[in-house]
Amino acid sequence: MKTQCKNQLRIAIVGAEEKKWKSEEQKTKAKNVIKTLLVKHAFTETISDLDISNTSMEPDYSTIVLITGACPKGGVDEWSIVIAKELGVDRIVYPPEIFQWNNERCCVCMGKGNIPGEGGTLYPCPSCKGKGYLRGYRERNMLIAENCDILYDIEPRKSCRYCNGTGWNNDLMKPCSKCEGDGAYSGGTWTYKYARKLGKEVHKVVI
């Protein structure tokens, strides 16, 4: 028996780039967490409703979709995409169009969003796809948070550069505001916090 959802559950998985993961053991654990999350959600929309006594249940991967960001530096985004492909999970990927935090005006259309063709006809700019700007990491992160139902931020321990992984701000004598005291932070954590502001269900997994 397969569980059926009226609509696909949109599961965002974000986290640290590859160089922040200091050991192969850490990387393997992170990949196992990603696979476990996708498999569990494919059984039932709410993990707490999973009937483990029903041994005939099979995961239905058509009920879920992965949302992630295609980080050019590898890590959690890349692992999530690879694992989702292996399982047959649909994917929505929001890559950055320029490798910087903020957007930048498109230099092909000069911010107009279109380019002239024959006879003066205007066509959407192929570089920015008609937006007039190239999407940076910040807007990419916002799109992930805005378009998901649930978000998981997967981070390695002691990775917050703002507190050197201690989770503590010595100058202010209080927990680090970036990692919120757990010592783990990346752009994925920024996305996690933004999704939380939007009222989305969010979970942070520190490995």
C-alpha cells in the first residue's frame, strides 16, 4: 500500500558547501541524513503518522519534491540533487546566476529585461531571462524558503565563522546571533532563519 498526497510535499534541503565538511565520516553522515529524510517523507506527509507496523508499505516518491540551490561549491545542495535523482524524486533547483550575495544588473540588456531583434521587435534577454538582473545568493536563498513547505538545514559542527564554532559572542557575552549558539552556520542557515520568519516548518541538523 502506498500513501497518497493530494499535492507534492515540497522539501527544501540546504546546508554547507563541501569544503566546510572536514572528514569523509561527516560527509557520509550528512548524505545518510538527506536520504533518510526523503525516504521517510515518501512514506507519509507527516513522519509522526508513519505506521511502522505495516510492513507492506512502500515509499511513493511521486508525493514529494526536493527544493535546493545548486551551490557551485558542492556540498549539501549537490548531494541532495544526486540522492534525489537516485531515488526518483522530482527536483526544483534554484541556482545562483552570479556568484555573489546580492543581485547585479544584467550587462547584456542593461537592466531592461529585453533586447531588440529584427524590425525593432523586443525579445526577452537570454542572459537574465527578462528580469533585468542576475540572481545572487540572497535572492536564491529567498526563493528556496518561499517555495518550500518544510526546510532542513544540514550543517557540520563548529563551522560558524562568526564565533569560530564556539556558539558564543565574547564581545557581547551572549550566544552568537548568526548560529544562535550551536556553532554551525552557512548560507543554508540564513535560508533556514528566513524560512522560519515566513512561518515555514524548519529543522536544523548539526553533524
